[in-house]
Amino acid sequence: MRYAILSDIHGNLEALDAVLADAASRADAILCLGDIVGYGADPVACIERVAERAELVIAGNHEHGVAGLLALDWFNDWARAAAEWTRGRLDLDHLSWLAGRPLVGHTDDATLVHASPDRPAEWEYLVSADDGYGVFAAFATRVCFVGHSHRPGAWSLGSSGRAHEPDATAIELERGRRYLINVGSVGQPRDRDPRAAYALWDVDGRRVTIRRVTYDLATARRKILAAGLPRFLAERLTIGA
Ligand code: ZN
């Protein structure tokens, strides 16, 4: 079994379609770790694509913000503006579907969660080595996949010690070790690489690969500006930060 694991699409349809095309011949099923909406100009198309294609969809903080489950004062100004704009474009079916996504999911020997397996509704960011090591007790599976920081990376723990690879691109899942893996962001990468990111998990081959995919960034930017969303949300796509 091979899974494509997508997170933080953020209404960027051009990035989502490029990733789905890249994954088509490489993955048997698609899993989504949330933040389908927010920031980008195509929330409806992104929701409909993911709802149709993904086997399991976990809720992110942007789903909760748009659906009214998380107060918008939790967000910074750009995110709040985007959440309000997004809410105005969704109908009740979209909103109730977003609100109905679970906070945590499981498949094979993995836990799937948007931000952190430890108190997932607190939406904490796992960035440093210690951030990651601190949450291993909060999941019981061999692997936990997260998104939220928009930066791919991997932490692992085992009898031979700890390892933190902030820029991991290929992770071999060794026996006797457990892993926390951030799959990066499809629609708004923040690791200074503007290409869309997602993870391919080859369950039998015991390997996770972070793939980077170029997409039609100019169109995604143009749509954000035409929608009247904050200019910064278009500009940051170009620098990947
Ligand atoms: Zn996000």
C-alpha cells in the first residue's frame, strides 16, 4: 500500500492539482491532514476535490475557524481576513462537512493529526527538536504524520537514540524506531522552497519520501489578488515563506 499524504492546501487549487497529478501513478490512496481552506482563492474547488479523492480527511485549525469551532481572534490578521472571506464563499453543506472532520485518525500503523498528537485542539506548532520529541508519548502507533507548520521534517526515537532531520526528504522506517513526520504544505510552503510539498508513504517498502512539485504559481497568485485577499498572501507563495 502506498499513501499520498497531503496537508495545508489552503485553497491553492493549482498546487493541489499538480500534487494530485504527481501522486496519481505513485500512490494507491490519498490522506489529508487538514487546512484545505484559508489563504488561497479556491476553497470550494479544493474542498470538493479532497472530499471526492481522499480516503480520510482530518480537521485543521482553518477548518475549525471557518466552521465556527475556533474563535477567529485566535488567528493573525491575514489568516482572519482569509477565513472571513472563505466563509462567505461556502454553503452550509461545505461548512458542515468541514466541521465534521475528526481531529485525529488512524490508518495501518500511523496516527494522522493536523498539528500535534498531544492535545490536537490546542493547535501547537512542532518545529524544534524538543517540540517533536515531547509528543511521542501522545501517540501509540509506529508513525505519526502531522502538518500545520508548513515545513517538512522528521523526528525519530529508538534504542539507538534520537534523530531530528529538519529538512528530511527520504526517511527509511527502521525496525525498532518510532517516527514523527511533518509532510509539509501543498498550498503555502514556508521552508523557502516555493514548490508544493507532500509525503509518499510506502507501507511495505517502509519508506516515506517528501516530494516537491512545481505548479502554476502565477495563476494562484493572480487569483488571490483578483479576489481582494491580502497581497502578502500572494507574495509569500513566490518565496515559499
Ligand atoms: Zn496551515
